[in-house]
Amino acid sequence: MQRRRLAVATVAAAGSLALPLGVRAAAAGGSGRRNGHHRSADAGRAYGRRPDVLQAAQDFAQQLGLDLGWIEATLAQARHVAAVAQLIMPPATASAKNWAAYRARFVETRRVDAGAQWWRDNASWLDSAQERFGVPAEIVVGIVGVETFYGRITGGFRVLDALATLTFDFPRGRSDRSPFFRSELAEFLRLAQREGWDPQALKGSFAGAIGLPQFMPSSITNYAIDFDDDGRIDLLTSSADVAGSVAHFLAEHGWRRAMPTHYDVQPPDDIVERATLLVPDIVPSFTPAQMAARGARLDDAAQQHEGALALIELRNADDPPSYVAGTQNFYALTRYNASSYYAMAVIELGRAVAAAR
Ligand SMILES: [Ca+2]
């Protein structure tokens, strides 16, 4: 999700949509609650020759240098999908942030077992990605597991329909993201031509995110790589391309080789000091010494960390929150999806899979 534009550093409530986020536009299949599987992906009317669609076809043809007739014919067959417009809306009731519940959705036996199998099947590619980009296999494994349950849930919407619906009929009632989806639709058409995809056939999430890592079209353009060197980028069936592309995305978003993602921390008892440390949210802003000076207790490894840390608070509904001291690498994970809950779930799923394999 991203035309190199970074997501704002907001923390999404566990399981809710804060979009557009990092690499994908919205909660992916693996995020469960809002994956659309319980809703109808049935397409409604085709866009045909609606004037605004014809105008967009002209704009795209000029902008992309593609054949106008092909774009018109392709967009004419795109269909409005009511479920897409519903799923893009915020949930009717805000659910309490609950890290324990969020974690339990992802770090569970079936997903861990599937992750261990996926790791065994793709160990050489994961090792190569780690060597080249410095991103540990368990982080890539954590992302693919949280996103799509290792390919079990990659989304049942035609990408063309999803992007057309969010471009031409973005629902009223929330801030208008249609310009974002319009540029993703253009990018999708360009990729379909370049990569030889059938734009009518490719499926993804309700927001148009594609494949095992749920990359938006612009992220495919900017960050996906042909890691097995077979001449094409395939995020649906090439685990090599998936592993390489996820690691490349993180490397391009500031991932540092051999740096931990986070350290244990006891937050300051003083509520004012604690609140001060929480202000920058997920952005690493305090040296270990500055954190300690405000009363945070860090272990030896954290005290020796070179660089800034962020005090991350993960709420547990009515129970006391959990805290970690996030590094630059924790922040890099939130470029994939701007949620500390998401980043922590990725880390803990990867760790659980590493222990199980
Ligand atoms: Ca490939």
C-alpha cells in the first residue's frame, strides 16, 4: 500500500482497520474478523460505459501509455461489489484494544504448525533472503502467517472489482480514500499488462491486496522481487518470490541486520513520566539512558542498545497493559501495517514457529 508514501504512525486498534497502512490497504485475510469470508463476494452490476469510468480509462491510458481500448474493455467488465464497500467502513462499534485476545488469534497451534511446514518447505529461500536483506526467516514467516495463514486465506474478491468499487463508489461516511485506490487501480492495470495477468481472474482481499504477503499493486511495483529468477514476480505461488519480496520490503523500510525488534521493559511508575514516553507512540524517540532517566527499567541488553527506543503499550482490555521497548526494527514492521499489535503478533508468531520447527 504505498506509492513509497509511508503510512502515518497511528496505532490501529487490534483487529480494526487503519488504512491505508503499510504494504497492504487494510486488514488482510489472516486478520480474521474483517476478511470478508463471511460476506458475499458476489459482484453486482458491471461498470460498463459509465462516464466517470470512461474518463478514468482515458486518464489511465495517457498516464500509463497503455491501449485505451484495452483499458476501456477491462474497466467495463469490472463489477461493483457491495461487500467491498461495506468492509472498507470502520466497525460499527469500536472494540476494546486487547493484546491478549489479538495474540491468541494468530499464535495458535494450527497456524504455528502450518508455519513450521512452510518454513521447512522454503528454508533455502528464507535463508537466502536473510543473507541478502538481513531480515531473519522467523520475521518473514511471522508476516506470511499473520497475513494469510501461509496462503490459506488470500482473499476471495476479484482485485479488479475491489479496486474499481473503491475507486468509483467509495462509500460516504468515512474519509474518502478513493484517490489512493484509483492510483492502485491504475497500477494494477499496468502490472496486468507487464506481467501478463488476466485482470478478470486475479483474486485478493476486499481492498485489492494480493498473494501470500498481501501486497497492494503499488507495493508489488516498488518492492516485490523475482527472487527465484524465473522472469516473473509471482506472489501467489512462488514462495521464493514471497520470501524475497517481504524481506526486501522491510529492508527498504529501515530494517537493520542483527538488531533485535524489542526489549523487555518495566514502564515508569510515575504516570506523567509514562505518558511522556508514550507520546511518540511507535516511533523510536528515546535513548536507553533517556528512558531510564524517566523511570523505565531496562535490562542490560536494552541499556546497551545503540539507537533510539519506543515505549510500546499493548492494552489488554480491563487487565494491565503489556509493555515492550521497540527498536527501529519494530518500527520497520509497522510500515507493513501501522499497528503495534500487528508487529508484536508477527514477532511472536515467528518466534513460536521457530521453536516448533
Ligand atoms: Ca519468480
